Amino acid sequence: MPHIALPEGVPGIRSAFAFRPETAGPMCDLAEVLLRGDNTLERGERELIAAYVSDLNQCRFCQTSHSVFAALQLEGGAELVEAVKADPEHAEISEKLRALLAIAAKVRDDGRSVGEEDIERARLAGASDVEIHDAVLIAAAFCMFNRYVDGLAAWTPDEPAAYQAMGKRVVERGYLARV
Amino acid sequence: MPHIALPEGVPGIRSAFAFRPETAGPMCDLAEVLLRGDNTLERGERELIAAYVSDLNQCRFCQTSHSVFAALQLEGGAELVEAVKADPEHAEISEKLRALLAIAAKVRDDGRSVGEEDIERARLAGASDVEIHDAVLIAAAFCMFNRYVDGLAAWTPDEPAAYQAMGKRVVERGYLARV
């Protein structure tokens, strides 16, 4: 049961967006530019960072949905996403993405815990300043989205089909269509 | 020293906004609607929630700046802001605001820690669903803003005058003028 009168039958963050469209607009704009805008990081890679952070935050709605969104846009599919969440240091991803995931994990814990050595590692693996910036902001933004969903106790569907349907829509139409 | 090449001499989050205007836009829009838009919670009360959460997250830039923004817009001024950060349960604020600050502290820790009893307490003190929603989202949003600033190690000025100047601008012109 959600803590406040969110519309029934609307899953997760979308019920909060429907309840308060004034704040939904900027939040969807942020998700769209961050996860789908022009970028040297692929959309699947950015969704993977979002899924990984949401998993660390144990937000079931965001973790499940962004894992699907990542799987749909990565060559390795769901198997790779699960491997990354289980152990990013040994999953079959680039060293650059591994270094960005390590930065994201630190940001999730506390922004102040990111050290010069974490940045150096990412740079040595070829990450640009914009890529480092975006990894930091994706991690920070999901610390917001996760808390928003769980702080309101928004409805989290159990059936995998619900997430596949959301994934199809996000991949095809993006986040702006969610409001 | 910031972790990436943020513009020099621009304080805190504004340097990150200048570095990446594509993401700055939605973030400023969110701050504007959440902290300054039409609301039954006063602007000073909303800034107080932002300052309180930023203080719990130990983000010096956000904590200092939003404390000033709150003080400039609350009758009790800086003294009240400091009293709330030190001990919200005994500060001279309404029971409604006290209950909303308690919810904000739980959201900051983990969205899942908000209980039905926290919501009940806020409702009994007269909080509406929108006010509860906004307290949850302000807390969640500052978990993003705080990590964004500290995760990039953005420059945090020491001089109080710098924060007073920012406060004057935010109170007069809002967050959209920050980009």
C-alpha cells in the first residue's frame, strides 16, 4: 500500500509522476538526457549504471525495471546485467565501464568517498571528463529516484511481463512518454 | 581540487551546471518547482528540509547554502535553522514541519525505512498528501544534489559572504537564473 493516495494500478515511479506532474516533468527530462541523450556512453551502458546503483540501494522497482532496460540495449542481454550486479569487477565489460561502475558505487555510498585514485583509474581506461561526470550524476540521480519510489511505498509489480512492457516503451519512446 | 575540469572560480553545484548545461536545465527546473513553486509549505520551510538533509549528508556546500536560503526566508532566521539542524524534535517549529523533517531523515537514510507511523504522525499534525510527497521528494532530491557536488569534489567556498550573495540571488530570482 502506498503511503499516500497514488493512483491505483500504475506501477512504481509512474504513479508518483501521475500524482505530481509538476515535479514529474523535470525528473523525466533529467532521465531522458542522462540515459538516452547524445553520449559516448551507450544507452545500455548508462542503464547498466542505473540498474547497478538501484540494486545496491535495494530498490526493487528501479532495480528490476532498469535491469530490463539495460538488457534490452546491451549485446550481452540479461545474463550480462546479472553478472555485473553480482560482481562488476569480474563481469565481461570494458575496463572503462568497470571503473565508472566503481565510481558510481562510491557516489551511492557518499559522494565524498570518491578518491583521486578512482578518477585516475577511469582516466587510464580512457574515460573522458564528461563520462566521469555522467557516471557520477547517474549514480546520484538514482539515489533520488530509488528513495522517491521507496519513500512513498509506490506499487512494485511482481510479474516480469510488466517490466518487459515498460522496457519496450522506454526503448522505443524514451522517458518523456512516461508522464 | 575538483575531480574533473569544472570551470574555476564558480562555486559548488554551479560549476557542475556550467560544465554540463544539458543536465543542469532539468535539475534547476526541479529545484525551482520543488523549493519555490506554488505550495502550502512556505519556501523557507522547504529550504529548511533541504538544509537539514544536506547537513545529515555532510555536504558542506549544500548545507551551508541552503541554510542561508532558509534563514533568509524564515521568521526565525539563522538561529532557528541552526536549532533545527541540531535537534529538530525540540526546535521551535510546527509539529507538522517536525513530522515532515522526521520523514525526510528516514528517506535520506533509506526510502524503505519510512513507516506507516511516520505518515500517521504527519497526517495527525495536519500534513496533506502533497506535503508528505514534497517532503519525501525534497529529501530524495538532496540525496542527489549532495552526491553530485561531493562526487565531483566541486569547489566549496569558505567565506560566508559568498553564500549570502548566492542567497540574495536565489531569493530574488530563483534557481532558473543559476545556469
